Amino acid sequence: MRMIWLALAIWGAIHPMYYFVQWFQTNGWDIMAMVDAWHANAASSGLVWDLTIAAVTLTIWIVVEVMQTREWIRLLAIPATFCIGVSCGLPLYLYFRSAHKT
């Protein structure tokens, strides 16, 4: 299972980034314009909030478990979540978490 988590983390980093880079190349490298585009309609705003709540929940889970386990490397899933997306951060965290389970 561990390699599946890693593969999903890599896919979750590359696939969404393809679309982000494509958007930036078309619309300029303005992050606030991208945020505005995310809120173009109610459906996309709902998706943004869904992912935001999932990212916050994942972050709390990571912090709580890291404080218990002292496995500091797992904290890398937090910037992966907020800089890339939940599609990368969650499987990356599951990859780190599965290191001691065989």
C-alpha cells in the first residue's frame, strides 16, 4: 500500500499543477486573479471551500499525530497540502504514516 500512497502523492502534485501552470501561462502569473477565478460561480466556490475544509482538517490531524509520534518528517505534508493541494498532501501523509506499518 505504501507505494500506492507515494504514486498518488506524485500524481496529486503533477496533474493539478499542469492545469495551474496552463492557467498562469494564459492569464499571467497573478495569484489573486487565480483566486478570483476559483470563485467564478457558486459551484467552484463550493469546491474551493470543500477543499479548504479538508486541508484544515488534514493539517489538524497531522499536527496532533506528529505531536504524539515525534515523526517530524510527516510535517512536510502540510506545505504539500497548501502549496500543491489536498490531492498531494493527503496521500503524502499516508505514505509517511505507513512507514512503520508492514
